[in-house]
Amino acid sequence: VLVVVEGTLYVGFVTSNPADPNVKNKLFTKTLKPGDVFVFPEGLIHFQFNVGKNNAVVFAGLSSQNPGVITIANAVFGSDPPINPDVLTKAFQVEANVIKYLQGQFWWNID
């Protein structure tokens, strides 16, 4: 759950793996202002982006004392050993040089 105290945030999440194969993953978004509350469903990819002109202040509550964090870019592009670039090229639908560039960046462990 996210509670906005100051600023303006654009937030959202994407559904994944719908039971019906004809249904696509759906993006849900909202622009939040001070006093707004937003709940992200557990386990779904989500984001928060400050769209205001000033810093944003929020309180975040997690559903566990030890919820863990999955940093997608670090996990995908900074794995050891690296994921085969052919797999990532197809998955992200970009040129191989983009994947090789991303895998060559400094990815750190946030634990």
C-alpha cells in the first residue's frame, strides 16, 4: 500500500498470466496526489514515478516483515552467469547490441 503525503505520483501495475490465453496482460494506472492511497496487488510488477515538479513523500506499507525485493533489471541483465542474449533479445524485442550493452552495465546486489 502507498500513501502520498506530498507531491504527485504516477503509479501502476501490470496483471500477469491470465487464465484465459486470449486475454492480454493489462496495465492499471492512476495519478496520485496528497492524501491518496493506492494498493498494489501482491506479486505483480508495479511502478511509481514522480510526475510533479517537487519531491514526493510517501509512506509504503508491505504485507510482510521481510517482503524481499526483486529488482527486475538487476535480476534479468545482471545475472551470473548471464542469461543468453538470444533469449533476452526475443523476450524484449530489441536488437542484440541493446541486450549486450545492458548486460555490460554495472548491476549491484541491493541485499
